[in-house]
Amino acid sequence: MAGKRVLVIDNGSYECRVGWSNSKEPELRFRNVLTKPRKDRKKEAATQHISSEGSSSQAAVEQSAEIQVGNDITNIEAVRAHLKSPFERNVITNWNHQEQIFDYIFSKMGFEGQDKIDHPIILTEALANPNFCRQQMNELLFECYGIPAVSYGIDALYSWKHHQQKQKKISDALIISFGYSTTHVIPVLDGKLQLEHVRRLNVGGYHIITYLFRLMQMKYPVHLNAITISRMEKLVHEHCHIAVDYREELVQWAQMDYYDEHIMKIQLPYNAVTATNAMLTAEQKQEKRRELAHRLLEIKNRREREKLREDEQQLFVYNKLRQLYEQKKLEKFERALQQQQIGTLEDLDSLIATIKSRIKRAQERAQSAPRPSKQQEKLDKMPKPPEGMSQADWLAELHDKREKILGRKQARQQQRSEQAKRHTHAAQERMRIISSLAKNEKRRKANGEEEDDGFGMNDNDWDVYKRINRYNDDSDSDADNEKLLQFDKILNHYDANFDGNSNVPAQSAAENYQLHFGVENIRVPEVLFQPSMIGCSEAGLAELIAFVLKLFPADEQQRLVEHVYLTGGCAQFRGLKERLTKELMAMRPFQSKFAIYESDEPTLSAWLGACVHAREPNFRQTLTTRQDHQEHGREFFREHTSSNLFYPTPKD
């Protein structure tokens, strides 16, 4: 193994990173999932059916479904329901899927067609990985791929090793590792993992993404198809941040000025014609359906006429063939039959009879007198310009009337919106009238009953209700709507440049296809500190850190908090360091010191730390070789400063 390059595989549950230990970055990065295309799933089902009927296994191999892994999945949303992962949370449980992912890795790294992988491998694994999982992994690597040696390590400790390149004198740390399914708080003292004091929070990036997915689905139930996991991942990665004071920021988001200033509007693709059609009246929609039916009928008639011409041409050719037979030109007749792919004279006569009957039916349908359509009757009844007025002047007058109606409708709409706001003049005037009516004291009779004040006996008394509800009365707007509809019909018929939907702003239609991403950008990552928001009964990250610290004496607590290290995908959230600073300040003694460090490459630092481990002088002593595998058992591995601790499985 001396001089052989080391292959480093950071086998994360969300993303897998693969490369050589002497590289500055991994050559291969992909989502750690696989799937089978739909056509291949059908093919596989057919293969299983064939093999169950007793066919050879070779046929099943030839029709085996092609597996798509990682970057080979072109449209991940199209196969989202069929994605498979070898992981259950952060532990590998499906070894068939893991083998297919290894096949993909070794193929992309240039080992395709080789009998074995003749390079040592550094592989990351879960913290406190079960012996059974490591046993299965050893069998897969040594017996299936024939590797010479493997070194197992924890991704968080590899990340810490990479960070130690800058802080070489630091040997104590409290590592907070954010994973896709879990979050770990890992204490390290004197460079050694304190495994018995490690604690896990079963909340990670997956829960944050799915929480946002559900929130947006509940907020916009009409856009379920547009709200995809991929879009939610992009929002979480690029726009979410952790609030330093969650309650205070919630109060800010409740203020309209703050909301309008900080809201992010996501415009979904939409068809402007379809969007404006949703605002048409029932009669306008019915009119459009009639027009569509009329166009479909025209298309059907045109196809029938084309078919009739084709049948007439074919009948002409077949009649010529029949004439050759009647004229006793049998040689030409036989050659013509072969050219037309007709077997015998009886077949020719049958074809002629079929085509004649088809032509007869088509001609009967065409000769039947069509009734005038309702659409045509409606056009005949269309109003015409008054006598003595030109059509241009008449249309201009209709345009003016239509604009006045639209102005009145817009004024009523504006007044309604003003009344909905409490501080506008219209709303205050309405409340003043109501309060003045309510405070009038009614006279009482001698027996204590209220005396009728006679309100309503005079018709003028009802004017007060007109004043209160002046702009909410739709009786006049109904008449305007009827006139507007009539004007639109006339202008649509006579004015080719008229657009009936011009009064509907295009922006308002586009706004119906927008997602507002606001308070969700702090609510979603807050589940790390408040798991109860997603129904998880575990303690939050701050409480978990406090619990782990209490497991150590005061002097060791101080050593740990002087170097709190953040790594993993969720460590990229803006505001995380500030929030943890606030939480640590609240739980630590007065005027005590602590420091929080962030990884320079939260998602790559584990792979980079494994490369650092491969360049260490004692790296060869940390490798578990094939001989160790055969002598010490399938679950055996050699420990090092970045690995799990080996506890042999007790024998029965």
C-alpha cells in the first residue's frame, strides 16, 4: 500500500463527497439518493413476471432496470416519490442501495471495468455507529470491492481536525455538528472524544426543509404543484436566517411597514390569458365555451372534407384497377394489385364497396341543411348604430360610457378598502354616526319599559342607513355591471382593437401567482432551538448544550466553552453564531469567557479534515487491513483520534 493514493469518501446522508487525498477539493459531489426511471420500473415488473413463469435468468439480466444515482437524476422533482436512500436518519440500513452508490462512485472515479479497488479508503460514518452496520460495510468493501484497507472516522471530528490546522494549540472543544437528520453536541478534552457525554438532537436540515414545505402548502393551497421540495431547499439555503431574539422579530413582522419592507415575493410562472379568464363573468365564460365549440365543429367539418377527397381519389384508383380486369389486361391487373398491396379481386371489390358507402354517408351529412347556430342568431340581433350617427362616433360614445362605469366601480372599490382601515376618514365618519345613534337615551314608561321613539315611521329616518352604508350598496353596481357587459359585447363585435380585459391590470393577475416569503425565514430554522414547533418533544439546542456542560466539572466546562466549534450544513445559517452567543451568555456564570468559532467550509470541512488525516505520519497505523478483517472479525476497526471507539459485540 506504500505510495498508493488514498480515496476519501465523505458519505453524508444528504450529500456525498469523493476525491483523492492530495486534491484541494472533491472531484465528485452528488445527492446521496438513487431512483429508477418509470420506464425501467415497468420493465423490471415485466422481467419479474417473465422470470416467475420459468424463463431463463439471462433474460432478466438483459432487461434489468437502469439505476440513476446522484447527478445522473436530471429532474429530481419528477421522481421525488421514488427516491431511495441507503440511510435511515444518519445510519446506513439499506445495503443494496449503498452498493449501487459505491458502483456509481467507483465508476465516476475511473475504476470501471477493474476487478478490484486497489487503493486504501477513508470513509466517514455516523457517531456511535452500530457494530452491525460497520460489519456490513467491511464485508461490502473487502469482499465485494477487494480494497486493501479502510479507515473509519466521524465527520464532525474530521472537520475539527481541519480547523485545528489554524488553531494547533487547541485540544479542547465543544463541537456542535449539524447534520441532515440529527444534530450532535460533542465534547472533546485533551484531543479525545468524550463519547459517554455526547448528546443528540433528532432535528436537522431535513426537518427544517419539510417544515417550510408544509407551511407554504398550508399558506397557498391553490399552488400545491408549484411548492416543491427543491424550491423549499433553495429558500432555506439562501434566504433563511436564525433570529437572535425570536419573539422580538415576530413582533416586528406583525407591523405592516416592516412586512412591506422585508417581504420577499416569489413570482410563479403563469399564463396571463388563463389568469384573466378567471375574472370573467359566468355569461362571458359561457360565450367563450360557445366560440370554442364552434371552432371545434369547423375543425371537424374540415377534416371530414379532407377525408372525403382522399376517399374519392382512392375510389378512382380502385375503379381503374377494376377496368383493367374487365378489359382482360390481367398482367397489368396483377402488377397493380401487388403495388396497392391488395390480395385478390374479391378484396378489391370489398374495398370499393366500403369506400362507396363511406363516401355516401359523408355526402349525406354534408347535404343536410345546417341549422343556424345560436352564435349566428346572437350576431344577427347585435345592436346597430342609431340613425344619423356614424359607427365611429357611436363606438366612441360607448367607450366614454364604459370608462365612466369603470371609474364609478373603481371609486366604490377604493371606498370599501378605506372603510376596512380604521384610521381613514370614511371609517371614522361611519363609526361617528353609529355611536351618535347608540348614545341617544330612550324614554321609559312608568312601569320601567322602554318607550318606542317612533324611529322609522318617517321615510327620512332611513337616510341615516344610506349615509352609513353608502358605498357598500351594490344595487347600483349591479346595473352598471349589466351595462358594462352589454358595452363589451358591442365593442367586441364592432371594434377589432378592443380588449375587454384591458380594465383588469396585468399586475393584479400576476399577484395571484405569487408566494410571499416573510416570517417563515426565521420561523423555519427556529426549530433547532424550539423542536416543539414541529411536534418534537426533545429539548432545544441551547438546553442540550447546557445539559452537556453540566456533565463536567466547572474547570472542564470552562475549557469546553472557550472553543465552541460549529460545523455542518445548518452552520451556514446567518445569525447562528449571534444566537448561540446570547444563549451561552445566559447560561454561563457572570463575566465568564467563551468563544464560538465557525467552520470556513461547513459542508466540505469533514472531507478536507479526512485529507489532513491521510497526510499524517501515523496514518498507516490507523488503517484496518484485509488481514485485520480476517483475523479480528468483520466488525473490527482500528481507532484513532477522529474515529469512534471500538466496543466488541458481547458473545452469547
